[in-house]
Amino acid sequence: MSGCNSDGGRKELSPFFLWQEEKKESNINQLKQLKEKNIAVSRNTIIEYATDLLLDKAGIKSSEINKPELGQIPLRLQMLDFNQLDASFLPDPAASIAMDNGHRSLISTRELDIDFTVTAFSQKALNEKRREIELLITGYNLGIDYIKTHPQKEWEQVLVEIGVPENLTGLIALPAYKKATRPSPESIEKAVNWLKTNHRIPKSYVENNLIDTTYIPSELITMQ
């Protein structure tokens, strides 16, 4: 399972679904065992979306689990530590801390085929700050180039600065970061369908104009 002692003990940097291996009565090692468990979410976020996709993958109905709303990541982590939750998706550095505290990863958003990082701008910003947005995207792409051409030890301090415990920086295996590109039509359709099914947006909503690719270099538009 991704994130649990993969790659010789290194953990890939992405949100992880965690459970308490030290909680003896839990005994969770398969997705289907999450039925009737307490799985914390934060409403209207990637965490809730990923949790629902996980339940669908496991063949569990939403009514068959308890989903307490805990928007604060430190609180979710603390409740995992005190065995007050059975599971929750966590981003790094909280995922790294949870791993260090003895929790295990059951599944990651990567395994659910979720692109969990996006860049969004208001229409006002798109109309009035084109140059600034272009510079942001250029800087992001330059950062990807740097990560790919320099060993992790040269910039490992950045992980510490974002909150990863120093003793865990060597255990973090970075994912294959991609330059700014448009999300796949399938991922957009899946997310929009989830929003409509859960009454977060009107059924009449059309996503055709949701993505603006004019800021992306032409050679990157079709890259996935």
C-alpha cells in the first residue's frame, strides 16, 4: 500500500488515509473493514471527496459509516493519536507526523486517481492580473525543473520549514511532480458529478468554461 514502508521505508508525499495500528481492537487492514467506523472529514473539501471515492471503491454506503466533521488538521491528528477516530485523510506534514506516531496508511489519493492540487483564480483576477498569473505559473514550472534536476538533500530544509519533522525528511519520497497543465476531462467530470450528487452545485451547472488553458504553454496543455 502506498505510503506504508514503500520504497525501502520511504513515504510518498501526498494525502494519506490513516488508521491506528496500535489500537488493538481496531484490526483494520482492508478497506471493507471501515464499515461502521468513524472517518473524519472536512466538508466541501478534497478530504470529503476522497473519502466518498474511497467508500465507493470499498463498496460501503455513506450511511454505513460515521463521518464527523473535523476541519482542523491538528485536531484530526490528535484524535487519531488518542484513538478517538478510526481513520482520516491527512496531508503532509500531518501524514508524516502520524506515520512517526505509529499509524499506518491504508490508501492514498494517488491510488484513487485524484489530482488533489489545483490553482484557481476568480474571473476578476483573470481579467485584471494576467501578467501576475503568468509569472506565478512560470515560477511554478521553474520550481518543478529545479526539483527534478537537484538532489533532495540540497533543498531538504524546505520540508522542515513546511512542518515535516527533521528526523522524517529522509523518509519522504516526493511524487513525480508535473508542470502546470490542464486536468483531464475525466477528472473534471468525476468531481462535478460528485458535487451535483451531493447538492453542492446546481444540476444545471455546466463545466465547459471551468478551465482556462491560455496561460499554459501549448506543449503542456495535453500532457497528463
